[in-house]
Amino acid sequence: MQTREPAGGARPTSRDVARAAGVSQATVSLVLGGKWRGRVSERTAGLVRDAASELGYRPNLAARNLRLGRTRTALLVVPALTNEFFARVYGGAAAVAAEHGFGVVLYPSPEGVGPARDPFASARAALDGVIASSMAAGALDAIRGSDLPLVMLDSDPSDPTSAAHVNLDVADGMRQVTDHLLGLGHRRFVHLASAVPSWTFEVRARALDAALRAVPGAELRTVPSPLDVAGALAAAGRALTDSVPRPTALVCDDDILAAGACKAVRRLGLRVPEDVSVTGFDDLALATAVEPELTTVRLPAERIGQSGMTALLDVLASRTPASGALPVTLVPRGSTGPAPAA
């Protein structure tokens, strides 16, 4: 028997298996569903199994369950439940899901950004698909090995193993931060960078570096930090005391890091923003709880959750999900001001 891979390297379908085996799609469904005995010959069943194996075909259990109306449940995987951003992503996804008679189960990865354990060992038939937000590279290998469609949020769009991607334009967000600070006269920058190995943080770092490389006299030092206030306090303190002359702007990957950076500035007897400007990213409730309030980049968390659920519904219905990054907005507040005189 000769088989031929689908054109363009697309994932093989039951139609491809039927064509390769010389049978109908109904026969393929019977054989691969284990319901062929008494209806299909042993020889035909063998042809179907061989064709499926050679094509690398895996039944889409999620789509089948959706057609049968058995589950109507999606899983949302997040790095942690302690971050307000992911609660808002969940709210957006759940709102769209409810409009379509779906439910969303929230699953925090036990190890943070990864690797996420496979939660499907005993429950694969109870789910239609998976949405994963801001997970590290390789963190979802176990989940990708399942038969469920996976929609990635805020993640590497070049990853070919996911059914769809929904991203925020975080690179533009960092460019907005840079333009804002440059316009205030800053030239000595420290990037307080999250130590979490995530695509979204890597993009922010590249965008900041590229923006400042084009500015004569601009200096950039990158200081990694744990993604918590205490870690940011220590990292920012080192950055402010180790550099001569002192940096005038601390660009932080997250509002939580920015809160720690503001504490470090004050503990050194300095002022925000008169001596050091500080920026965040996310626009969490924390951004307006600190004093002065944080200049930060507002990420539409609810909207990315909504778009992620919509993309999953499109995949399950064999529609092409929408493409393009969601826009983000700089929100200037009191933590940034003109660069101090040299």
C-alpha cells in the first residue's frame, strides 16, 4: 500500500486516512473507534490502521466530543494563581465560554512556568481543548502529547505544535516605555528583567535593547530578578549602587518588579521620580496602590482571555482563528519624570 502525506505538511485527517486505505471516512471512524468488528473485515481494519500509522494520524477526540455534545469544557493553564493578570485572563475566557455553553477549568501549573504535568491521564475525555497563558518554552510538552487542541496565549508564535496563538504586542509596549523615558531626557537605563525563561520576557528585552541601540549616548544594563517584590528590591538595590554614574531609569518587566524597585530607591535615600524614574508592565491594581503611582503598560488581560477562548472555539469548529497581536497602551503616572541633571 502506498500512502502520501497531506499537502503542505498539514496535520493528517480521517479523510486522508480513508483515501490512503481506499475506504470511506465512516469505515475509518469505525476502525479507529474500536467499533469495527462485525461491520468491517479484518483485512480492511488492518489497512486503515496501517494507513493511520504511516500518516501519523491521531483522532481529534476533542472535536468528536464537541460534535456529540459530551463535554463542552476547556482547560486554562496558567503559571500561578497569585498574579492578578491570570485571574483577569480567566475571567475573559470564561465569559466567552459561557456565551457558547462551555465551561472553563483553571489549572495552575504545579511548577510555575514549567514543566506542566499532564492533567489528562484520567480526564482526557472530559475536555474539548486547552488554553495556556504565558508558559515557558517546553513547559507544555506533556500537554502537547495529548489529542486535545492547544491554544497558546502570550507565547512564541513560531511554535508549530499549537492549534492557534493569541499574543499581545509586548514589543510595542516596551518601545512606548522607551520613547516616553527618552523624551524625558533619560539616557542611563537599567532593565530589571524577570528571571523567568518566558517568550514574553525575551521579547521585551529584545525590544528595549533594539530601541536604545539606535540612540547615541544611551546606556543599558540588564539585571535579572526573581518575579517577586523581595527579589526586585535586592536586584534594584544592587543596580543602583554598583553603577557609576547611577542609572536614572529602571525599566521593569512587571508591576511587581517595579514595586520592589521603588522600595529600593527609597531605601537608598533617593526619590521617585526626582532621582530615579521607574516603569512597570501589566497595569495591575498594584500600579495605583503604590505612591507615586506607576507608569506602566496596560495589557488587556480580559481581552486576551476572550480571544483565546474564541480561537479555541474556531479550532473546534474547523474555522481559521483570527491573527494579529492585541495592542497595548502606555499609562504615564507619577513614577516617571525628567532625568535629573548630570
